[in-house]
Amino acid sequence: MNGKLEIRDLHVSVEDKPVLKGVDLTVKPGEVHALMGPNATGKSTLAYALMGHPRYTITQGEVVFNGENLLDKDPAERSRAGLFLAFQYPVAIPGVSVANFLRTAINAHRRALDPEYKGIPVPEFRTLLKQKMDLLEMPYEFAGRYLNDGFSGGEKKRAEILQLATLEPTVAILDETDSGLDIDALRIVSEGVNAVAGPNLGILIITHYQRILNYIKPEFVHIMLNGRIVESGGSDLAKQLEAQGYAWVREKHGEAVSEA
Ligand SMILES: Nc1ncnc2c1ncn2[C@@H]1O[C@H](COP(=O)(O)OP(=O)(O)O)[C@@H](O)[C@H]1O
Ligand SMILES: [Mg+2]
């Protein structure tokens, strides 16, 4: 497994409507990328298409992950291959506790590597969970609650990052993990992401706002407009967006807008 995610000329339609119109992006282990852009430009569509959501139809292009065709795999296989998506709108699973959910997910991943794997022993799981929850400043009682059931916006996002921390993927896509967070929750979630970041993890942060980038420092910043990445650069690009908004991007790439 080389951990490299390569998106080449990706075109995606939702209900026969073309949304992504040729996206090229490569995320390597250890790299932190930010994908920014106005609402409805296709950022979440990219995330869902990469995870294999059935509503998102690939009409052209390819995605190679670990040197293999990602698009051949179902969502569970993509997850076991090391791809992780933190959802913009996490779903509640009443009746399944956070701890149970995480233990099931860990076991599924380990069984994918070793079909004989008996399941993580309870003491090992407890130690692992405590360590990750401490990292995210989460009270332990959180583990006993039903996943996302009645969680606040901040708790849902923290639960997503807890999944990220326990599953240890090689590429993590964080879709609007900052949206709806107050400043304290944003800091805690960002510190959690920074704590799991490292040479073996590639991170793609999808965000509308520059705010989260005060806490998480991407080396690479991309701007999506109308289903295409129209600008790529360093962190200065995010600063420029904060200062000037998206108007200059729309103006510069006006053709792409009128084509919509
Ligand atoms: N599940 C869906 N059903 C219908 N339309 C969708 C769906 N997902 C995305 N779209 C459409 O695709 C476009 C891009 O949406 P999205 O990827 O959510 O943008 P962003 O995340 O950048 O705000 C929008 O016009 C949106 O209405
Ligand atoms: Mg979105």
C-alpha cells in the first residue's frame, strides 16, 4: 500500500446532471490539502464519489488509490483500503453506541487484512478508545451514547474525528468538518486532526471558509468552481480568499461560470 490517491479527469453526474467536470488531484501520504470553493460547486460531490455513494455516477476519468483502481471497489472495500470520509452531515444510528460502532469498524478492518482475526480484545479496545478520546478531549461517557443520536453539531464532528483517529486510514477526506462549530469546538476538532496527522496520512480538508485553516495548515490549497479545480497554490491562496472572497476567482474563470 503506497497510500497515494490520484484523481484524474474525474467527471461525476448526479441524477443525470453533470456536477464534476474534470477534476485532477493527487494526495500523497503526509500531505495536507485544502479544497475550497463557493457553495454548490461540487466539493461534497467529490467526497461522495470517492467513497462510492451510489447516487454519484462516474461518467469519465479514473481514481487510483494504492496503485489500484478505486472505482471498482464498493464503499466498504474503499474504507478497508484506507480511505476515510468525515461527513458534512453525519447520520445518527440509534441503538448503536459509539463504542460498539468503533469496535465493529476496527474488527471489519482487521478481518480484511486477516480473515482469521477473532476481534479486538475488550481491554485493548478500552485502552485504544481512551487514548483517542483523550486526544479529542471527549468525556468517556460519550462512548456509551448512541452514535450521533441527539448529538450537538460539535459532538457529531468530534465523533467523526474519533472514528478517524481509531481507524487510522491512509487518506482522510474531511467535508466541512468546521461548519456549525463554535470557536472552542473548532479548536478541539482541529487539534484532533493535527494530532492524527503525520507522515502516513494524507488529508483533504473540504471547506467553504478559511477559518479552520488558522488551526490546520495545508501545504496545498485548491479552489473549485463549477465542478473544476481552477486554482491551486500554497497557503497564501487561502489567505487571499479570506481577504478578497471568491469574486476574483469567478471573474478570472468567468467562462467556467457561464457554462453552468
Ligand atoms: N444528492 C444530490 N441530489 C441532487 N443534487 C445534488 C446532490 N448532490 C449534489 N447535488 C447538486 O450538485 C451540485 C454540487 O453540490 P455539492 O457537491 O453538494 O456542492 P458543495 O459541497 O460544493 O456545496 C449542486 O448543484 C447540488 O444541487
Ligand atoms: Mg458540501
